[in-house]
Amino acid sequence: MAPRHEAPRLPGLVQTRGGAQEKPIELPAVAAAAVAAGAAAAPADDAQAHGLGGGVGGAAGAGATRADDVRRTGRLGSMASVALSEAEKVYIVHGVQEDLRVDGRGCEDYRCVEVETDVVSNTSGSARVKLGHTDILVGVKAEMGTPKLEKPNEGYLEFFVDCSANATPEFEGRGGDDLGTEIANTLYRIFNNKSSVDLKSLCISPREHCWILYVDVLLLECGGNLFDTISIAVKAALFNTRIPRVRVLEDEEGSKDIELSDDPYDCIRLSVENVPCIVTLCKIGYRHVVDATLQEEACSLASLLVSVTSKGVVTCMRKVGKGSLDPESIFEMMETGKRVGKVLHASLQSILHKEESLGPKRQKVGFLG
């Protein structure tokens, strides 16, 4: 039997089996707290007194004082939901305070990330990224259009996000429209920066012709940490994008004619060195974690999305969730986002160059292989 070919994984972010490191899970204090919470179902103010902050207290109602009433559903925005008991929340929150999460990771560790580019043949560039149980497919299509009036010598990007009903039943019908709009607006914000992408290189003829890059994002599965996964997939797809080289011919009468090169290797590439990635930091208790699972997101009332470049420059921030963040926490989360983001960019760039060096004969893997 031929050996199984695995998709490239980000070095430095790869954990052991299932994304977990070899760390002991036995936490006597946490286990005792979980048992106590499951049996006695302490009130919310008692949970806060034990350092649980808003993670447990915000989800527990005034009447949730019996074990049969502690089931709750945790949600972040309009994403997939997960049901957790108060005992499970206590276990997760106490573990985070000890820098030991349920799957064995530390607070600043990512799960294993699988990256594959050039997976859709009829696009200018494409990428598929899987982070835990979150699966994202991004396709980039370059089409010729007219520059915007306020920027006559630049091309531009357009983002479209489709939340597949296969990702979660909540996306059936128009259930995923709000989340898709929210994600698209976030992408517009982080790319609303002249240094992110050289838009002038997309201009063919000022005020007349330019390249428009339509970036289509498809959510195939939602398993937590959605914004980070999408930003990684968008950057990988832009790295893979190839735009035909164009020549503008002008005759004696002054009329212009555009000639596209039919050589697939005669193309221009986008520089993605300054394209930012999003690092989402979820506040759980008095600490924050990166790459949160759905269960961890259910224990967090507030998260901070930090857009970071490869040099550690923060381009924009956005808070999500109903909870609040104090200024000191925001500063600490920004520093963590910059530190983790630089490692994420370096690992992603390394694996993209490594995959490209394999050439067109590389073996295709994944669901489109």
C-alpha cells in the first residue's frame, strides 16, 4: 500500500496527536472543582470568587443552582454553538489559569494547521486551510475592470464569504448571511491599508483598466477560531495567485488596445510579505488564549481580533463578544498577538515556499485531490 501523503503543516505550530502536546492532564484541584460544581452547582457569584471571572458567571443564570439546570449553549457571534455544563466550564477555565488547556496546549500554542494551495483549477489562485475542525477554502479570480474614481491608478480587492450549510445546521437558509457579512467587513478593514497589498501593480492603464481580485471564501466546517483560519487561507491564496501579464498597445490615432499574454508562465505575482493575519485572543478568566476551540469560546464573553503583519505591526483591532475588556488586558493581548503573529507568519511563509518548490508535479491531497 502506498504511503499516505499528508498536507503540509506549519512547523513550530504542530502538536502531537490531535494537536495535543505530551502534558499530564491530571489536575486534582481542577477535578475537585469540577466535581463540586457538578454536584452542588455553586451560584455565579461563588464561581467568580474562585477566579472564574465572566467565563462561568456570565453563562449561569440566577436560577441555575441545581445540577439538572446547568446545561447552557455557548456562542461567539453567529458561529456554531456547543453545549457545555457548568462542571465542564469550571474544568476548562481552571485549566487555562494553570496554562494547561484541555487538549494539552499552552495558552499561546496553535493547533496543527494544514495548508494546501492551487486546489481549484479555474481560479487565478486558491488555497485550502484546515485548523482543528475548521475547514476553509479560498479562491481568487482576477478580472479586468475600471479603477475607482478616488484611486484611478490602483486595482482593488472584493471579498465574498459563503457559509455552507454543511458547516453547521445554523447556516441553513439565510442563517449564515450575517456571519458572512461580518467576516467580509473584517477582511475589508484589514486590507484597507496601502502597505498590505501593492494595489498599484494591479493597474493596467490609469483611469481606464485595472485588475480586480475577487476573493471568495467558503466555510466548509466551523470548529472554532474562524477568523484566524480565514486570514491564513486568504494570504495563502493571494500567494498562489498568478495574474496574466498585459501589454497596452496604442495606434497612431491614440486608441489603446490591450493584449494579454497566453503564456501561463508569463504572469505577475503579488507580494504578500505585508499581508496581515488575524490572531484572535479569547479572554477566559483572568488569562487569554490563542486558537480557541468551540468549547473554550463558550467559556469566553469577550475576544480581541488583532491584525498583525509579519514584522509584528498591528494594523487594526476589533473586539467581539458581549463582555468588556479593561485597558490593561487589551495591552497584554496586543503584545501576545504581536508575538504569536510573527511566529505564525514565519511558519506560514516557510511552508508556502516549500510547497511551491515542489513544482506542478506535487501530489494533490485533501478533498479536492
